[in-house]
Amino acid sequence: MSSTKKDNGKSSPPKESSSYKRSKLEKKTALILRAEGFPAWVEEHRFCERRWRFDFAWPDQMVALEVEGGIWKGKFGGHTSGKGFTKDCDKYNTATAMGWRVFRITNVHVKEVNFTDWLWAALKPHIESDPNHDIPIFPDGFSF
């Protein structure tokens, strides 16, 4: 039985259906975020009435992280086909128009762990203003 409830664009829990499985790349990204001490995030956060979801999001700061898999599959990859790429443009442009800052990463970014500085730069101002959050230790040479 399907629900006719209209999406209010607010956060929703991760998909619970058996058809949803996090990719290996998403799992590795979550491990990196946890190991580097990032503040709590929401996975599969719904952000608009189109029912689009972000892979990882910090909704209170309107920061999102999208893990772009399958980019080397050419015309056969969902996100790299003309239609898939256009749909992704719709999603990201809508998010930007709503005020979201969306960071997009690939397997190369995850493998080299070179995406975390971008997230820290976006999240740090909020973390510093929160007296209940411990400030993480940044790597040498890190600057904003």
C-alpha cells in the first residue's frame, strides 16, 4: 500500500528497504568521516519535495556530501549518461538554489582521503560556535 503523504522536504531516516544498500565507496567514506571526528551526519537525507536525497548531510548547516560512483563506466553508468548527468544537474542546482553547499567526491577523493579539508572548512564555523562540541585536531599545514 503506497502512501499519499506529501514530502515536506525535511530529514527522513535512511531507507530501510532491503533493496537499498550502501555502496562500498559510501561505507568507506563513512569510516573516514568517523575516523576524522566529523560531527554527526544524516545519511540519505531528503532535502526537497522531489524526494532527492544526499548521501551524507549536516542539515543544520546545509552542507551535503555526494559520493559519485560509477564515473568510469561511460555511457553505461547511470550518472555519466546524458540523462543521468542532466538529472544530477537538476538535483545539485536545486540544492544550491535552496542554500545547500554540496561537495561531490569520487573514488579517487576517497582513496586519497583528500576531501575532508573541504568539509572541515564548511563545518568549522558552526563547530567553533557550539560550546558542546570538541574542536578536532587538524593536520599540520591545514588552513582556511
